[in-house]
Amino acid sequence: MFGYYLNLAFRSFRRNRALTALMVLAIALGIGASMTTLTVFHVLSGDPIPQKSDKLFYPRIDPRGKTGFTPGDEPEWQMSRYDAEALLRDAKGDRQAIMSAGNVALVPDKAGLDPFYVSSRFTTADFFPMFDVPLAEGRAWTAAEDKARARVVVISKELKEKLFGDAAAIGKTLRLEEHSFKVIGVLDTWKPTPRFYDTSQSQFGSDEQLFVPFWTSRDVEMSPSGNMNCWGTSSDPDNDDKEGNYGINARCSWLQYWVELDTPAKAAAYRAYLENYSNQQRAAGRFERPNNVRLDDVMAWLDVNGVVPADVRLQSWLAFGFLFVCLLNTIGLLLAKFLRRSAEIGVRRALGATRRSIFQQYLVEAGVIGLAGGVLGIALALLGLWAVRQQPTDYAALASIDGTMLFAAIGLSLAASLVAGLLPAWRACQIAPAIQLKSQ
């Protein structure tokens, strides 16, 4: 029967080409607008590490003084070096890592290649297994190499190709900030989106190409980049460190700190540990504010940071509102089209067609219109995403439709057209055959 209803639908389209085209266009415009914004929202709100996003946590405490204190304030967004190193030494998680972004001057040996700055990350050994960072060649450094301030680095595949081409990179020497470093590993393709582990940087910006042991970066005085918040005054004795605001005793927060906790029980225990640590630091005179502890997993941390811009959320709601208006117009057009065929429906009913078969016939016709509108809507969505990619935003380059969103567009257009066709199809199957036959 489905094939028969499909044949009737195509015959109806040929008889009313203009009306059919108008309905297809209405659905296509709604689908195109909604899928453009939904795809952008999907890209920005996706889980960057779905296999363990509920096991990775970003702890926060508040070491600041009473100046400017307001009850209910958020704690510090990053960690001071003193606290980060203390938490790392205590090792209360399954894994833990200190990290910061940086820009490192690289002097290449390759002829014709001038010195340039490399987007870098200064971190500790657990960074790689914690975030499932894939290696194409070699290995990452160890905790022992962390402590030894080893002059080793891991580089990205792109940097390896730029510096060494097809030649092996493992064992080669890089000149960084006038110091020699040995390449021990090469990253495979790795680009978590958004870049959840450091929200002080652009979450959708360029990839990091160089990874340096954290204490080695401090030993050779590499310059970190990103946000820093300091409290107290320059006359504070704790700030009289040769490294200034980056020193172990500096009253400045500038480091990201992540911990891996495999079970909810471990997460609860770690939160209690942070409370106890804050109490100890207050007793020692370092902390002045009341305890203000946070322990957010990956998705909660992204939500706290508002990774999905408010204007993207608003545009999504407006686009779906536009789709609703398009569906209302489609319902009106379908009602007009179906009720104009009252005589045909009356004859079919008189010949034995049930209300159910009439309802199914016209619902199939509405579904075919929706599929046609969905195909055209995908084309419009591709055009809309191309326009998004021309915008000067850091996430613009990611605005492209994938398989999931492609199927979502088809499903949405089919569902929308079937919903729009329910009322017209129901009205059509309620037509009394006797009245229609008497009027002929």
C-alpha cells in the first residue's frame, strides 16, 4: 500500500506544482535556518573527551586575601604555583597534572627556515595518559624526568614535518630559548574541541605544537602565556622570588590543574581533601577567606566557562521559532490542498476506502514533501555554514555539517512535515462521502 500512496502523492505533486513547491520551500527555509544554528551549537557544546569526561575534574580553591571579598564569589579560576605543586605532591587522585600555555622561541637547523615562536604547553608527565593524548612516534616523558628537569620535548606531527620532513624526529635536537632539547615523542593527530583543559586560551583556536616538562620550563625561564591574577602587594615578602609572579611563593594564580578520579566515591573523597587542605592553609596564615571549593568535571567546567556563547543559544531559539512559523504555513497550505480534493476523497470513501487509509495516504504525501524540503534545507544549511565560516570568530572554521547532523536534518524535516500533516490528513479523512457525492 505504501507504494500506491507514494504514486498518488507524486500524481498530486504534478497537478499542483506551484503549491507543492511553495510547501517544499517553506520547510526548506525552516530546516536550513535551524540546522545552521543547531550545527554550530553542536560543535560548540560537544563533549571533547567522551570516553572519560566524567572522570576528569578541575579543582578550585580560594587562596586570596580578604580585600574585595564578597560572600558567594566564585573561587579562583586557576591555581597558584604553591598550591598546584602541593596538590601534585599529595597525589590524592589517580592521575594529576599541572599545566600552562606558553610561546617558545625555536631556532631551526633547517636551511631557509627562520627562527619562529611555537605555541607550547608546559605540563607534567600525567598530562598524556590523563587526556588520552596519542603518540605517532616515541614516548612521553616520565615523572622521574619531570623531577630531573630533563631537557626533553614532545612535538606535534605538523611541527615534525615542518622541521624534519619525512626524516625521523626521535633523538633530534631542538634549540629552544637558547637551550638544547631532545625530541623524545611525536604527537599523532589530537585536537579536542573545545580545548577544555585550558579555558584561559581560545577554546577553538590554533593547536599547540610543543610540549615541555613543567619544571624544565621554569628551570630555563620560558615565558608562560594566558591569564594571571595576583593579590597582595609588591612589598609582600612571599613575592620576593627570582621568578617574580611565576615563583613558587608568588601570590598569583596562573596554572591549570586537573585530576583524574575514576569513581564518584573518589571524587567525594577528593572534595573533602580540598576542604581539609584549605583549612590547613588558613591555619598556616596563607588563606584568609572562608572555604570555597569547587570540583567540576569536564562538561560542568565548560558550562561554568560559558563555552557556548549566549548569542549562539539565542540564534538557535530564533531559528527554531522560524521553523515553527514555516510549519504553521505548511499546515495551512496542506489544509487548502487536501480540502480542495474533497470530491476525490468522497469517491474513494464511497468505493470502500477507510478513514485510516485516507489518513495514511495524505500523511505519506506530507512526508514526501518534508523529505524534499529536507534535501533542499540541507543545501541551504551548507550555504549558511559557509557564511558562518567567513565570520571573524575563533570557532568559525569548525562550522561544518557531519554525518550526525546530516541525519538529524533529514529526521527533523521528516518529523516536522509529518507533524504538519497530522491535522490536514485528519481533516481529510473526516470528509463525509455522501455529502460530496450529492454535490457532484
